[in-house]
Amino acid sequence: MQQSRLWIAWLALSALASMSGGGATAVAQEAAQEAVVTMPVETGAFRPSELIEITRLDPSIKLDIRYATANNFVGRPVYAEARAFLQRPAAEALVKAHRWLKTQGYGLVVFDGYRPWRVTKLFWELTSPDKRDYVADPAKGSLHNRGCAADVSLYDLKTGELVTMPSEYDEMSERAHPDYAGGTEDQRRLRDLLRSAMERFDFKVYRYEWWHFDYKDWRQYRVQDTPFSEIPPLPVSNESPSSSDAPSDAPPQP
Ligand SMILES: [Zn+2]
């Protein structure tokens, strides 16, 4: 939508410029170029993308894809499908964190994983400059665009319910900081439990958001803009992280 508005503005400026001479054309072109942010151009060696749907590795990881609903800071859906993907090593590490958490009585809830670049651009445009610590600059791309960042929380294994943390997901306030000292003792304990589970398996928490974790290999994957519907499905034999080293007569994984 933003693109088409820019395009209309550009057409209007062009028409105006052609009526009033060459100098105005140059000004109009400059204005249009400034307004259009493009995907970062990245050179060098990258690993090929291998985005994996997280719940296919472990269906007991819960999804709460707020961006596929109106329950997010934009106030309307920005994803057409409630799905979550990560690059394979990150997805496998997330499954390990989830399985470790199960020994503590909790499981992972995923709010977001891989995010197409155009959505990062939309978030940036809709966020006021004083809140931009909480969104990624589209000129650089987000680690979500590389398929190496996950927004997660915990659910209680006994009730199946999402736990209460010191802030809401996507809350743009100091309560979202992973070192925020307020909230209840139990909220802080759960936030710290989530963080220790993720750090145990090579994720790092973002300093402004207790729910956002970056996987260690993120530099090895490009920013991309592939919509969920165009992510290639995996061959069945590759769907379990432990299938390749399991003996051939082993029972199916639960
Ligand atoms: Zn995030």
C-alpha cells in the first residue's frame, strides 16, 4: 500500500516537474529516491537458505503468530498465514531449548521466526522515531529476515497456558528489557528461565526485548523477502532433527 502511495506521489511530482522545467525534475527524482528504501545488497559467501517450519520438527512447540491476527502493534494482520520458520540449525537449536524446558515444566510458544523483509520495512514506517530501538532498520535488514531470530515465550505444561512475563509481547517500554527489575518475582523467574534455556542452545537475547533471541550463525544467511507461501516444503525424510542418526529399525519419534 505504501509503495503505491509513493508511486502516485512520484507521478504527481513528475507531472509537476515536466510543467515547470528541468530543475524541478531533479528535485522530484531526489525526493522519490529518498523515500524508497530497498533491500540491503549483500556480497560475499552465504549459506543457502534452508527455512524449516518449526512445528514440523516438534509439534509440541506452540504457535501464537500475532502478526497473522489484528492482535499486534500494527492493529491488523501483516502475515497471510500463521506459520513460523527458521533456518535449519536455528530451528534444531530451538527444539533443543524446548525439550530442555520441558524438564522444567514449560514449553516454548513462538510469536515469530523468519519474517519477509517487506514486513520489517512496514514496521519501520509505522513506528515513531523515538521507539525505533524496538524495530529493525530495513536498510540493514532484521535478523528475522535472515531466518535466525525467534520471538518466543513459555507455556505451562500443566495448563497449556501462556505464562505472564514482566511485559506483554511487543510492548515498547522498559518493562520489555531483559534486565528490567520490576514485575513480580515469578514473572522475572520465568523470563530468566526462558533466557537461560535459549542461551544454553546458542541464542542470545536482544537487550531491549526479553522475547527476542538471535541465533549465533545469523551472519551466514542473507536477508530475504520470500513469502511463507513460497518457502519450499521439506522432503519427509528431513523433517525430524534426529531421524538421520536414528537406527533404521527405531520406533517413530513421538
Ligand atoms: Zn524479534
